[in-house]
Amino acid sequence: MYRKNLQITTARLSEKINKLKYFQPFSDLKTDKPSLTKRSNYINFALLLLFMSYPLIGCESGGTVGSGIDSNTDDVVVDSYDIAEAVVLNENTFSGRLTNTMAGYVVDPIYGTIRSSALLKPVISQAERDSILEDDKMFLKIVFRDEIIGNPSAQSHYDIYEAANVWRGTQLRYNQETPINFSNKVGEFQVTDEDSINVELSSDWTQNFANYFNNQLANRDSLYRNNFPGIAIVPSENNQNMRFIKTGREADQTDMVISSFFIQSPIDDVDEEEDDDEGEDEETEEDDGITILALRDWGSLFLRTDISQQNSDFVLHNTESVLEITPNVPFDQFTSTNIVNAQLILTKNKEFEQSDPDFERISPDLIQVHVFNELPNDLMAEIYIKDPNFFSVIEDDEDSFKIDITQFIMNQVYGEETGEKLYVTTQLIDGLLYSTQFYGLDAPDDLKPRIVITTIR
């Protein structure tokens, strides 16, 4: 299906403000239906007047009571409600044409055995070169991110094969099998902590690619698109980590170096001498014989197996799971109250991850919440193409996400649509792998998932 280019080119950014600019909170509510009735609009106006005259006590923004509200006064009421029902839905999101592409093999003692091969396919543009000659060589330049899952100091081995079938990056999903032609090996390499590596590809594969590249027929591009399968970077099962290949540019770093193919032509010494004879004083651009071919398509063949269930906690991966939450809030009780703030609180359970400190993971610091009245036929596709209704960012030293869902609660109390559920996902879909564990419904009151609502009498 066609997807808008929302999260596909957005990587995990180092600054919080850069993350937030990709979101438009409540955009779904603005376009689909009025979020409140006339009565709630009146209440909002009354609240505005109230806040202008109410004595403000300097509470921290984002607290469970609400910014600027003194919870010690009798006028402020804070109620906490358990979640009626919460279940993790196994839904695989898209794994192709993302900013990063996973390649590796690692046995995660908590989150299962993870294997991912990278599919790559070069462009066939002749803008910089008319043809590929018999003596030319082709290379793959692989550019890695710094993040590593597993053992960061272990050396990993990868084989490069031809993909068995033609594939489309826009159709690839995590935990989806695509055949690989293991009879046609194209190259191999080892890597530890290198930033990049150049791998020479086999002459047979290069010649096969040249047959398409040198073709002058009018339907050359369609023949290449429909018949040339590209390559697969396949990890050895002796590997101990997962690496991330830079395959797309981040929105704010258009000049960053990403992975590509390139052609190396032998430099003709005779031609160089002739050029020197024509005029030594003339400045000429040095030809290194290299022609870069960008990526035409790419994606991950990702598979997670041997998953162990630790307890009743909720385990979320940004690649393949969604937490569906059914609120347990008596909405009728709030029809005559002034709702100031409502927060969904989810607390990380770090106990199991901290039991193996030498195993590195990427911890999520961003959580998103989408709201649907009915479960979509393709939940991940809907989440992928739509901005979240709500989101929250936490610091590295914090354990709880506190998501402001005030608008959702007010919609349930005053709006025409009721019975909507919350769908929670972690981080962005950018090709990196984020996993986290949240306390379940049977955890202590201060750790379990809950909704905290603050009202003023």
C-alpha cells in the first residue's frame, strides 16, 4: 500500500526538541470530528478564567496533578484508575526504505533470538557513466551507525548472496521471509566496530548487473525493476551482535554519508601520458575511475524467535508490537467537574535488562499513543501513516512515561464518540531496534499502568 513519507526518513535524534517537531498532537482529532461539544467549550473557557485568577504554586510541568496546580488544596482532586484491560498485539510494521537497515545475529536472553539480513539494490542510472566495461569492478560501501545490540566488541562475519526473488522495499515487513539464493555468493566481510567497510563483489554478479546497466532498450528500467533481485547481506549464526546500516538520510542531515555501490575502473596510464603531452600547464580534474551508484531500494529481512515470557509484564518492540489499552474510567462521574489534567502512566521494568549489563540494547525514550474506535484491519499501517494523538519523551535516568491524554478523557466525557481505545507504540519506525518492558496490571499500585485524572471542584 502507498505510505506517506512521515516516519520513514526520521531517525532517533539526539535533541528532544528535534524529536517533537515531527509530531502534531491531536491532528487526528482536528480532522475527523469535533473533539468537544458546546458544553465542553464553555467549560474550557471557564477554566481559562479560573486559571487566570487561581494562585499558582510552582509545580513541575508534566506532573500527575498538572502544571501550576496545588494538589494540597481541597479544591483539587486527584483520582487514579487501573487499566480495565491491556494486551500486547503482535503486529509487524514496515522494514523497507527506512533510514537504517538491520543486519546481524544475536541471542538476546530477554527478547529472543534475532536474525536480520539486509537487502540492497543499486540504481541503474547512466548519468555519470555510459557503460560498465569488462575490466571494471563493483564494490559495496557499507556505512554503519554507532549503535550496536549485543556484544559491541565481538567480530562478526557476513556473507553476501544474491536475493532469490524480486522484492519491493515498500512491501517488506518485520518477521517476513524472503528467499535468498545461497548458491550464488557475491562477497563476504568481517567487521568489529568499524564505521564503514568496502566489499568487492564477484565478477559474475557484476557482469549480470552490467547486462542491465548497459542495455539500451526503451524498457531497460522496467526490465531491471522486475527481474534483477539485488543482494542480501546475511549474518553468520556465530555472530554476537546486531549492526545498523545507514541506508537513508536523516531529515536534518541531508549531507550525511550513507551506504552505496560504486564502480572502480582501472586507470589507463597511456591516457594519462597523452593528457600530459596535450598541455602540462592546463588544470584538469583528476579522474579516480570511481562512479558511485546510490541505493535504489533496500530493506530488512528480520526474524525474532525463541521468545521467553518473563512474567505478566508488557514487552514492546518498535518493530512488531502494540499495547492495546482499554481504560477503566467512570466517565459519567466527570460530566459536572472541571478536568484539568489526565495522564497515562507506564513504568519501565529494568530488572531483567540490568541482570545482564554487558549486553547492550537501545533503550527507548519516546512513546506514542494512537486512538482508534475500532481495531483497524492493518493496525501498523494506520499507525505508520498517521501522526500520534499523544506522545511523551523522558530522560535517560527516568523510569516512567507520563503521557498527557487530557483531550482523550474529555472526548470520552463530553464527545459523541465513546468506547475508543489507546494503542501504545515505542519510538519511531526508523530501522533501529528498540525494546522495553513495562510493569503489568498485577504490579504494585505505584508501578502498574494507570490513568491519573486531576479535577477542580
